[in-house]
Amino acid sequence: MLEYFISTHGARKGLADTALKTADAGYLTRRLVDVSHDVIITEEDCGTLRGLVATEIKNKEEVVASMYERILGRVSVHDIFHPNTGELIVAAGEEIKEDAAAKIQESPIERVEIRSVLTCEAPNGVCVKCYGRNLATGRMVHIGEAVGVIAAQSIGEPGTQLTLRTFHVGGIASNVASESSIVSRYDGILEIDELRAVDAVDASGKAHRVVVGRLAEIRIVDANTKIVLTTQNIPYGSKLYMKTGDKVKKGDKICEWDPFNAVIISEVQGTIKFESVLENVTYKVESDETTGLREKIIIESKDKNKIPTAHVMDESGNVLKTYNLPVGSHLVVDDNTFVKAGSLLVKIPRVVGKAGDITGGLPRVTELFEARNPSNPAVVAEIDGEVSFGKTKRGNREVSITSKTGEEKKYLVPLSKQILVQESDYVRAGTPLSDGAITPADILAIKGPTAVQEYIVNEVQDVYRLQGVKINDKHFEVIVRQMMRKVQIEDQGDTRFLESQVVDKQEFMEENDRLWGKKVVLDAGDSETLKAGQIVTARKLRDENSALKRRDMKLVEVRDAMPATSTQMLQGITRAALQTNSFMSAASFQETKKVLNEAAINAKVDYLEGMKENVICGHLIPAGTGLREYDKLVVASKDDYQRLADAGKDMIDAEAMMEEIL
């Protein structure tokens, strides 16, 4: 009986799950279509000079998406030359075909700037060059292709294959132990930037330097051409075996680190003095059964005022350096022991297989496309600067960052979170100060629009890749472009906008272009035609002032017209679909009463530019042969045309010609 029950339970659960999943995936597709239905290829080339930098995507040492896959069928922004031979592989504005993509893949080139839908400057829809190849035909896309709907269906269709629930993949991505050394892949000369390191000697007596900064970066430069072949960051706590200016050969080990433990290194030599390190209060002793070794592990204290720290003191008893001891760290040194610069003080095991539930599948895709903030966000540095710790207030630790210019930002980090930085560390803007997920809103505010676009595309791709579904990046780019259509006005200047108003990016740029070169009247003087506050062209002003000057009257005083300033917004797909320019499309999606009320109050006009509103009105859709440019196209035989031309008509009127032919 029990076995029968278990069997039926499993079968029924599968059916219920599939039904729910289908509904969820269907709703995702509907939202995607609604947000992107008006993205249609409208022109050949928008003429933009911007693009996206494509690199191969790696997970540890494994290549997840090769350079070949990422650039094939795209258009290059610049001329691409082979770094070693100087041969031109692809000219600017050309499609990267199979042979060119293979050459780039085999060369030392690590970054290629490609045209992208995200940077396309076409006023309506997108252009052929920014979209690239039509994946259905293998040729460049044609004008009139409904790429928005194609993108929405390409992303929504595999949605049913994604898992619905959270699943165990062991470990959260940010804490996974990765490779343990940097090995040169090219011959060249080594350059190291922003290096903070101390000299040390390892157990075997070999001299090396230990990196104690978090911003160190190595570059390998070609000895002859001086072209940068590769750039990599050196992790904190690495043992560095080379210095700037050294010649490196392919396969040389540049530095290595402990892949399983994050570490805290002493930057100075002196005597260790612990503070608030109390047995069974802030630390516990664990003994390893196999080796018999006893280890002190820092635990979370119930008394929030006791923060375990390690001070390095000089002979006179002055504190040279202070280090925080985070929860879960293993103490390697004892109280009152003498340490040298570069000595290991603390090991913090990197969690590899903390049975972390990664929100996988559909819920994660929805979370990203709706631009929701995760439940456990990290505290992120907004400026470059030096870290210092303040007091503990109501269970929060105060962390300050002071920039070189003297600007200071203060953050409150809950004591339950692990602080990832140490006193007097130098951090860059965008560096997480505590553990947790970085929110898309933070990335947008600190690193800018390009970084958040890349983040969303890569994160959604990770979910699909995990399920073995391959989708081209350009489909995600189309959706992300629609999520970032709006800007919020900060200062309206002399435009018609209001402060904090949300407007379309295109509308914002057109309004600023309208004001370019115009003047605002401060004092109309003796002019009869102009009034104070009026916006006039430079020509009109010149004519008016010269007329006043001739009559010895008071001239008009002006200032330059001020353009509006704005900040980029990131909207979720539902919100973006409801705030689209077409009220018909928005009303047929969700919240019909609200949308129609707002449209009526604002006296909105729907210009029927997208596909949905044309279907609602029963018009031809503005895609394919229904494109508005083709409306006046006359299809007739060459003989008919010749006959009319011979009849001596200088200018052939399309309508008259149609009547005559028909």
C-alpha cells in the first residue's frame, strides 16, 4: 500500500509541476512579447560609434562561451588587426563571418568591440548593422524583420524546460573555490599596476612577495609591438614570484594562492595582541579527529559589542595595524606571538558546497527580467577610497570609505553579515563590502548602464546554460534594451520636462537637440516682438538686436538655453510594457482601466508604431512587407512604366500611375 502511494504521489507531483511550469513559462513569454513587439529592423545603419566589448566567458578554467560563438554574425566597430602579423582580419562595419571569427579565436586577441542592439541609435526599432545576422537564414537581417517578437519567443519557448523550484547545485557562485595560480599564456613583458606587497620567505626558504592590496593587476605586453596581450587581477594574499619588467615565457607561473581559503596577511612585523577573543564567547575550539590538531574558530557572539580583532604591536606597545576577525575564520597564530611581515594570521575557508539553494530556472529568470532586488543584498562601495571602521550602532557596524579627494561615504553593515574588507584597504567603486548578492540597481548607480546590461544578459544566460539551453546573446540584448528605454529627469533646464518625470530616452534627446544653440531672453530691452523667458534662435536674436541698434534702442539680453539632465532607469519588463508609448498596447496587456484613464487624462495620441496596436485596429502590421516605407511602392511591369515615361510625363505621380495601370 505504501509503495503504491509513493508511486502515485510521484506521478501526480510530476503532472502538477508540469501544469504550473507551462502556465509560468506562458506568462513570461506574454510579458516578453508585450515589452518588445515594437522592436523592428527599420534602417540599414544608425551610424553609432559605440558598441559592446565581447570576451570569452569562463567559469574557473572552463570556457563557457567561446569568443567565436560570441562574435560570429556580428558587425565589428573597429578595424581588427592580428596583433602578431598586423594582418587586417575584419574592417570596421563589416560582418564577422566564420573564417574571420575563427582567426580571431586563434589569435591572442581577448576583446573585440562589436555593434549591439544595446548601443543602437536608431530612433525607432533597431538597425541592420547593430542586430547582425538573422539566425534563421544565416545571412544579415533584412529591414522589416520583427526581431522583438523573435527574441521574446526564443527566450520564452525554452521556459518550459527550466526547473520551477530552487535546486541544489552546491555552493553559491560567488564563494566557489576556483583556480589557484596565474600562468602566462603568452611570451612577453610583465607589467604590474597598483601593487601593494611585502617581502616574505616560504617554508622551503624561497623568497617571494605577498600581495596585501586588492587592486593589483598584471598585464603581459608584447615585447615588440607593445600591444597588451592579457590583463588579470591578482587576488589578495597571493605569493608573487615576478616583478614589473620581467620577461615571461608561455607556461611561467606568475603567482599562486590558496584556492580553498581566503586569508588575512600581516603587512607589518610585530607582536599579535587579540581583543575580544574569548573562548566559548567569540571563539570555539575544534579538534580534528584524524590529525588531532586543535583549531580556534571565530563564532558569532551574543554580545554584539564584542568584536574579535587582532592588533599587531611594536616593541613599545603601539598598535601598528588592526585586523577584523570575521565569523568562521580559523586562527593560525596565538596571542602574544611574534609575526613577520607577510605572515598568515587567519584562514577563512571558502565555501565549496555550502548546500546553497540557487534560485534556478524560471523564478531566477523572472527575478532578473523584473529587475527585482534580491532578499539578501550586499553593501557596495559607491566611490574609490580607503576603508575605515567606526563604532557599532544597534547591531550594525559602521564602515566609512574616504576617497583621495576627501569625499566620505558611510555604510551600516549588519553584524550578521561577513565584512569582506579590512581596515585601511583601498577599494574601487562597485566592490562589495559584505557578503550577499549585488542588486542590479546598485550596479546601474555605481558602474553605469553598460555594466548592468552586461550583468543581466550574463546572469540570464547562466540559468539557461545550466539547463543545457543555447540562446544567442542578441535576443537577451533586445529585451534589456526595452528595459532601459526610459530616463528620469534630474534638472529640467529650459526644456518642457518636469523634475523627476520619467520620459523616453529618444524623446529626451530630441528635446535637448531642439534647444541646442538657442538663447533664452533675460531682458527684452525695447524689443516689441520678444518677451523675457522666450526661447529664440541665434539668428532671430541677431536680426532683432541689429534692428534695435540701428534705432539706438536698448538691446535684448540673453543667456544660452540649458539642456535637461537625466539618469538612466532600469525597469522590469511588466513596468516597461505598461509605460510604452502606445496606450492601446499597454491597455491590452494589464491594468486596462488604469492605463486608459491615464491616457485620457494626458490626452495621449497613439501613433500605431508597434505591432500590437495595429493588430487591434485591424491594420497591416508595420513589419515585413507591411513596413510604412513600402506603402507608396508601386508594383508594375517595366513595359507599363516605359509607356508612361514615353508619354512625356516629367514627374510620375504614384497615385495617377496606379489609376492608369489599374
